[in-house]
Amino acid sequence: MRGREQAGLRPVVILSHNVFNERSGTVIAVALTSQEPKAGFPLTLETSATGISKRSWVKISQIRTLAVERIGRRLGVAPEQELARVIEGLNEIIG
């Protein structure tokens, strides 16, 4: 663990398309947290993904490229509209 990284497992929202994931062997993802954030959009966005057992937020500023092998089981599915908001937040952050 380095800096402010969390140790252990963390749920993520996968943003990349399946074709990219399969061909590259990686996924592009953003972290989820159940800790209510201090910052709002565009840094965080409350998720309405199905299958998530507790109130959670997408940490838009914590984007990662992860090996497919590191991805565990699917916990839920985020609506397309929510994924579009995450992309919008990324665009605001990186300009």
C-alpha cells in the first residue's frame, strides 16, 4: 500500500467495453466506497447500481487499469445513465 491507497479488496465500476477487456487483458475501472464523501460531483457520485448491499459512491478521481485476473465476481450493474455521469465527471476533472 502506498500513500492513500486502501489495502485489500475494493469494489469497482468497470467503465471499459468487453471487447477492450478481452483483447487487452485489462479493465478500466473506478473505485467504489461506502464512506460518505466530503466532496461531491465531479469527484464522487452516489451509485444506484443494482446488487450493491449498502449505500455507496463512485470515486471518479480514482481511475485504475487493472488486470482482468484481479477482477472478482460481479456485484451489480450500474445503469447506462450513471456510467455517462461518471464519464462526464472524468471529463470535468481532466478537461
